[in-house]
Amino acid sequence: MSPTAPVSQPSPRPPLSRLWPRTLVARLFLIFVLGLVVAHALSFSLLFYERYTTTRMMMLGDLERDVGIAMDILDRLPPQERAAWYPRLTNGNKQYLPGPATVRQPLESAAQRTAAAAIEDALGGRRPLAILADADDPRHIQAQVTLGDGSTAVLDIHLQMPALARWLPVVLCLQLLLLVGCAWLAVRLAVRPLTRLAQAADAMDPNRKPPPVPEDGPREVARAATAFNAMQRRIASHMAERMQMLGAISHDLQTPITRMKLRVESMDESADRDKLERDLDEVGRLVREGIDYARSAHGSQEKEARTDLGAFVESLVYDYEDTGRRVTLAGQESLPWSTRPQALRRVLSNLIDNALKFSGAAEVAMRRHGDGAVSIFVLDRGPGIPPGELDAVCEPFYRVESSRNRATGGTGLGLAIARQLAAALGAELVLSNRPGGGLSAELRLPSQSPRQAGPG
């Protein structure tokens, strides 16, 4: 025998993919936001670079003009008047001081050498010039110029760009927020039709006629909604045809079964006759439950009526007790409710019959939840159902393997009918095994507004 191949486990998601959003809205929004942020950053960088280049050219042009004029003025003034003119010539990041220079570091950076070249071009070699840098501040340089009388004047410069206007980052952030908001709105508008389609698909129920999806919006959305509505109609038509066919077949089989039973009754007493009679009874029961299952598909067509739910359940339990069957009631209370009485009675009857079949006794209990919903439990102490088959037993014609015998086998339609009628009531049928053995069948009725329930 070859060794069993190891079961392959799904490979874990890469770390980067774990950060990727799972919803379409979040993915599209993230793509838009990243694109906007990158585009905004590039625009800001280009704006800043263009501003830097333009400002630098203007500063160098102003530097050449101002230095030449200032040094000519200082050279023509008498020495005793120059001190009064230094503050007048100072502007911006340029300051004129009496010599000598206070820095001694040679020029190193490209910005320092560019400014020095502009100063040299402005003076044209007419006066001795020494340009030095500050060892502690690379943006600080001084140009020492020797005037005609041998004294020195110093041009003190701080090489720095003008500060950004305070309103510029605020405006850029507001623009980015506006674009992000527009992106979010666009994503929501684009994904909303898909959300409507998903909600309509979740709400599809063969026992109800759901409202059609609105066929408006962009052309592609309207086309998808039209196709979805057509699909809903086809599914409803197929379900109706299936139920009609099942009901028709079951109904038509009753006539030959009745003739066969009459012929069997005319036969002489024998073991074969008894076996044949039991088989015909079983076939007849299958046909009757087939008809009931087909009729249960139309449970939603019954009109709703206001009733006292507690009294309704109590009456049903008393009917079973009157026939001598062991059915008890616990937790009953008066509760006005709007429901379809025949459908509700059939659901509870099927659940009680199922409990009696497998355990010989049933307990019915009611419980009201805090949100206004109500649960009706049918409990037994029978063999229960394997956990893996709790959902499958509500499928048509499904029977637990251990129940395939003449005593308890049945047709496999009782719980299927109960679940289908529960859906018609807007309720949910939940099966679970009880601690200590047995089955719990819970019919969960959703909460109703006071106007729905009525005064009782």
C-alpha cells in the first residue's frame, strides 16, 4: 500500500499582501490616495525647485549690482563719514561692516564659490579682494575689499533662501484633503452598485419575491442590474416549476396507489399481503409529504394575522396531549404577534412529530430575547444528530444513516418542510445537540415593532 500523501496546507499570505485591504472600496481608495500624494509631492518638489532656481538667480543679480554700487559709494566717501553709511547700505541678508574680516576659512562649498564669483564679477578686479568662509557656519561668508585709501570694508553675507510663506503648506494640505475627499466620494459612487447587487444576492429567497434592483445609474451599472433582475425571475420561475412538478407527480401517484391498496385488501390473508400493505402505506406517506413540501414553497402567500403567540403554542401542545402523546410546555407567556398561523403551526408540528418519533416525548419552551426576538424550542432526549449533519438534515429527502429503518426512517422531508416554512415566516430554524443527549430545535422569530405585533 502506498503511503498516504500529506495534506497540503494553504500557503500563508506574504507579509506585504497582509497589509493590502480586503475590500474593493479600501483598495481603490488607497490607490487613489497614494497616487494623489505622490503627484502632490512631485508638484511641490518641482515648485520648490523652480522657486529656488529663480530666487538664486535674482539674489546673484542683486548681489552683483549692490556690491559694485556700495563699494563705489564707500570709496568716494571721506573715512570719517563711512561709519554712518554702513547701516544705510545693509539690506536683506547682506550687511556692510568696517574691516578687517572676522572669518578665516577658505571657500569649500559650491554655493560659497558661486557667490564669490558674483562678487568678483561685480568688482571687476578694480580693488584687492579676499573672500573667506565661516568655519562654524557654511552659509556665512565675508568679502574683504581694500578701498582706495588703504582701509578695508567687509561685505557680510548669509547664503540662505527666503523662508516659505506660512500659507503655502496650509493651502497645499487643503488641496490634498479636497482631492482625497473627492476620491473617496468617487470610489463610494463607483462601488455602491456592486454593494446593492451583493445585498440583493444575499436577500434572494425562493420563498419570497424580493424587490428588483433599481435599474438606474451609469449604463454599465444599469445593464448589470437588468441582468440580475432577469436572473432572479428565471430562478423564481424554475423553483415554481420544480414545486409544481413535484406536487403534480405526488398528486397523480395517489390514484394508482389507492387502486393498489384496494386490490391488496381483496387478497387473502398472508404474510406477503401484510408486507405489501406496509409498503403501500410507506409510499402513500412519501407522496403526501411530497405534496406538503411542494405546498410549503407557497407558505409566504398566506396572509399574516395577529395572534397571541403564547396561547397559540399552548393550544398546539394541548392538542397533542389530548391524543395521549407526551408533549409538555414550559416558559409560555402572553405575547401579541403578527404571523402566518398555518405556516407556524406546520413548522412546530413537524418539529414536535420529529421529537416524538425519535424519543417518544417532546418539551416545548418559549424565550423572549432582549432585542424583542422570540425563540420557540422543541426539545427531546432522543439519539441526537451527528454534528456534521445538523445542516444536511434540513435538505429534502436527507435522512441520517442510523434512522433508515421502518420504525423511524421517514421520508426525509419533515425538517425540510419546517425550514422552508420558517423562511417564509422570516424566521430561522437552528438545530443543535443538547448536553446529556437529545436534540434542540430552535425557531427564531425576528423582533417586530409594536405596530407589527398589534395589541393582540
